[in-house]
Amino acid sequence: MPAAERPRERLTRLGASSLSTIELLAILLGTGSGGRSALVLAHEVLASVDGSLRKLALGSVGSLTGIEGIGNARAVSVHAAIELGRRMSGEGKVEGVPMRSPKDVHAVFGPRLEDVPVEEFHVAILDAQFRLERDVTVTRGLLNTSLVHPREVFRQAIAERAAAIILIHNHPSGDPTPSREDEAVTEQLFLAGKLLDIPVQDHVIIGRGRYVSMMETGRLVAR
């Protein structure tokens, strides 16, 4: 390939947006393997996920290393790049954003959490005008009442004198329907908030392209 047409040179000259997905992935992979160029290797990686970057993001590092020529270092680099893109999508949408409805919550947290391959539990700390002051990640992994302890959830809220909080977590399956464990966690934290005078305004569960609000569905009620 002429030097001027190589992905790195074209990116430098024309910008990243001018490159195809395969060319961008080839830059991440760096070099080819076994007589195959980086472009051919990138094509094989995308073919393994039916050309879907979303499927690539949902896969594991191990699923990539199963492709000949993709070692652990290359697989980690691909997943690191995906995570950087995910974090960038959430930048500039945090502090000062109003959180007056589940739709507001989903607008901020949906793009960041809908494709995360494990459950993450977040607490949105709100000021007196229901604006987001801070996003706190409480736990990453299986959600249950022992991991999501009121002490961890309310620690930052107390320190920052929060007027209220909103609970947010994702379902990696893509289906945001609340489980019994979700309802148990919600009830536990709702009661703790009443005792601490830091009300839990809602618990929003993020799925793929949709969400469920515990407030809207009537589940945010202490039994």
C-alpha cells in the first residue's frame, strides 16, 4: 500500500472521521500477523462480531484472543479504546444537569451504561434544585443488598450535604425489568434515606435503549 494511503498517514492528513471502522481498528492492532496485514486482521475481528461495534464492546478480552493473531495486549488495547469512547460520551453531561424526571436520568446515564458488560451501581447526588452535583460509582458487579450497603451509598451524599439522591444501575442483558433483588435494594435504601433525611427520589434501571423507573412504576414505596 502506498505510504500516503496507509491508515495512520490518512488519519494524520485527513482526521480520524475519514477512516473506515476497519482502518481505525487496524491502527489499534498496530501490525498484522502470520502473513496477514493489520487491515485483514481488523476485518477478521469485525467479522467475528458480525460487524457490530456494540457486540465487540459486549464481548470479553478472552473472546478476542481466540482469534489467531490477537494476543492479550492487542485485545486489551481494543477494549481500552472502547471504554475511552464510552467515557467520552458521558463527559460534559454531568455536573449541573437537571435531574427532575427519569427521562433526564436516562439521557445522562443511558449512553454510558447500556453497553457495560457487568452491572454498575451509581448514585446521583443532587442539590436543592435537583441538579446533578456528582456521580458516584458504588459497586461494579452483581447487585445485591450486601454489596450495595447504605453506608457506601450515603457516605458521599452526607459529606456533600446532598438534598436528595437518585439510584441508577444497568442490566447487561438489556432488559431493565426490575428483579426481586432490585426491589429489595430499593426498599432498603429508601428507608435509609428517610432516616438520614436524604430522600431517594428514584431508582432508574438502564437497559439497552430503554429504562424502568421505580418511581413511575410505583415500586418506590416503603412496605
